[in-house]
Amino acid sequence: MVERIKQLEQLSSPINPGAEERKELLNKVLEYSENFLNNINTLPAYVMTEDKGKGIYDYPFTPEGAAIDDVLKILKENVDTPGLNPASGGHLGYIPGGGIFHSALGDYLADITNRYAGVFFASPGAVRMENMLTNWMADIVGYPRTAGGNLTSGGSIANLTGIVTARDAKGIKGKDVEKTVVYLSEQAHHSVDKALRISGLAECVLRYIPLDDNYRMIAGELEKQIKEDIKKGLNPWCVITAAGTTNTGSVDPIEEICQIASKHNLWVHVDGAYGGFFILSETGREILKGLDKSDSIVMDPHKGLFLPYGTGAVLVKDKMSMLKSHYYEADYMQDSLDSKNELAPADLSPELSKHFRGLRLWLPLKLAGVKAFEAALEEKIQLARYFYERMSSVKGFEMGPYPDLSVVTYRFIPEKGDADTFNKQLVNEIQKEGKTFISSTMLNGKFTLRLAVLAFRTHVETIDTLINSLIEKSGMISNQ
Ligand SMILES: *Cc1c(COP(=O)(O)O)cnc(C)c1O
């Protein structure tokens, strides 16, 4: 028996490489990543390939391992080439992604030590690190010490966690759902609808509050609707506002909304997945006034703090209400129960085993310092304004509202022919060119182009490149 066990140990040894092999693997991966980073400014923002990465299926898993060179080649050709390059500064579509270097080091360390940050007992330091991060976020939005939070996989799960907490905090049970009213903007992110559905609230009454010309919720209309609903015997429960809508970057009048909500005892959940971290910037601070008056906030470090995908955050002003919705009891967890412990992610979220996300955020904040993030965010706002101002004087382009944060909507109005078709072709031409990547949306039934500045590698030269492409390609299409 021991012989067989020893044999199995030997056979499984490839999953635990020794020092020499680790060194070789690390060197190869480093060479690959340095090659990527050193060329990032010339790599296209978008690549259309014939087979769309399908080639990866040509390399099935085999009993024996493959050589690192071969594996990296498969990765490069089939994964790191086709599609959008979120690490590129030329990514100016959707909401751009990040991928700061320090986070990769944080992930590396977190994965090697594999500290378990779910339960205080298991890794008190890791839990404190994650709490320190959510406390820091609570501080920057102006929440008091009673606040708590959780680092999630992204904004969608953060919205879900916030909405579940709001549901339980206001005592909404299954039998109450049909009379429960949620107020939101037509520009609310679809993850909000999804979260309401997943949390058993699909049958509640949804009130879409009219928006002004800047796509911001009209606070007066909200109050009017709440009063009508009270008269009808319904139960106004929650307002979901946007601190930066994904589509247009609009920020609802949060302070006014919170005043109205508080008068009628409603929960205010702010979806700041895209825009929340702009509160770190000088200009954003003014625009996001009133965040501290809300009950819960979502903000995505993988958007506003330029982290690689996989880190969102939810903050709740009263952390005990988060605990009420997410606590657990299990016999086998009895060692972890101790009132002297800090609340840990497993107490405040649906997760138990989880990635140690804190380290990929803690390390960049420590190494680069907070000031660098503040400056980067301010730069993004100014870049959007720069684009808006320069494009306003380019003949043929019609600009949407002046940007609240870093999203600008605009379209070309051709002298003849259909504007929607023209703009569709314009986006295609820009994507085909690949120097920058922009996306489009429908606004008031019109095909509209969007600029979204949030990649940390986007600088003034990038915006100039896009402007030149827009002028060139629109001229080309006009002359067809
Ligand atoms: C991106 C976004 C979400 C969803 O966040 P994920 O991290 O993609 O899950 C929710 N709300 C807004 C406003 C967003 O921009």
C-alpha cells in the first residue's frame, strides 16, 4: 500500500514544481508579460480575427504536461490577440478595464500564500486587510464608523449584496413583494434588474423616474411618485440611483434624492460601480456630493481604481444590516465564532471560500500611494472634457450633454442619408482601424457614439488619435 502511495506521489509531482523549474516558468512568464507591457502602446485596442480564438480547441488537455513555450504561444494566438484589448489605453468603449501592474504582483503573492480571507479565525491579518480597504472606501465616501463592506467579484454581485441587505433591513418578506415599490432610472444598469430578480423581488413595482436632458433622475418627479404610491396603499421601499450611469456617465442628484428618501423612510442604494471612485478627484468630489447620505453604495475597483477584472465593492452604512442578511451558522465552523473577532467577509456576503482580493488592492495603494489614483481620476475627467470641447468645433458632429464624469455621447449628422447608418459605419471603421476602440448605444431611439475614458493608460495623445480617426473616417464615409 505504501508503495502505491509513493508511486502516486511521484506521478503527481508535476503539480508541485521545484525551485529550478519555478525559476524557468517565472522567467518565461515574465518575458511574456514584459513583452506585452513594453509593446502596449503599439498593440491594437481591438483585433478582428477570422476564427475568433477558436484555435484554442485544437489543443485539448493531455495526460502529460506541455512545455511552457508552447503553452504561451497558444495563449498569445488564441486568447491575447482576438477581440478587445482592455489593457490598452486606446480602449475608450463600454467602461474600460484596468490591469495595473501592482495588482498582478498582489495576485501572485495572494495565490502563492493562499491566505484565506473569509473568516477571521483563519487569517486575522488578511481579514483586517480587507476590512481596512472597505473602511478606507467608507471614509472617502463619508460614511461613519458604523459602516461595513465587502470586496466582491464585481459590481453585479455588489449590487446584489446591497439590494438583499436593503430588502431585509426594511423587512420585505415574500408576501409583501407585490406592494413593494422600487424607484430607479431608465438608465439603471441591467445588473440592478438582475439583482432584484435574483433576490426574489421580480414582482415588485418598478417605477422609472423621468430623466432630465442630461439623463439624470428628476428628484421632484421621484417625490411626486412616492406620494402617489403611498396614497395607493403601496410600500415605497428603495431608490436605486446612479453615480455615473454606464451609458451616459450621468450622476443623479444624489443629495436631493437622499433627502426625499429619508423623509419617506426609503433605502437609498447608489450604483457607483463606474463612477463611485471619482470621489477621490477634485472635480468628482463636487459632482458626487451627497454620497454620504445614502444607505449603500457599490463601487468597482476594477473600474475606478484601474484594477484587473475581478474586484467590486459594496459598502453599507450600517454593517449590522449586512450581517443580518448574510450571517451563517454551521457546526463545523464553531472555532471561528468569537465576539472579539472583527466581522469578516463570510459574515457579510454570500461567499465562504473566496479569492484573497484584498491584496491586489492593498498593494497598489501602498506602493503607488493614494495621490496617484486621485490624479489619474482627475485626468480622466479632464480628458473627457477635452474631447467634448475639441469635438464641439468639428463640423458635422453633434455633441450630447456636457459630461458629468468621463463618458461623452455624440454622433455625426450627415448632410444626406440616414444618420444611424452613417454612425454605425463610423464605429465599424474605427474598430477596424484598431488604434482606438469606441462603442455605441441607443439614446432617445438614435444610434449614438460613446467615449468612455477610464483606462489608466489613456492620455491626451490617445484622445487626439481618436479625434483624428473620427475626422478622417467620417470624411471618408461622407465621400463614398
Ligand atoms: C459595470 C457596471 C455594473 C456591473 O459591474 P460588473 O463589475 O461588471 O459586474 C453595474 N453598474 C454600473 C453603473 C456599471 O457601470
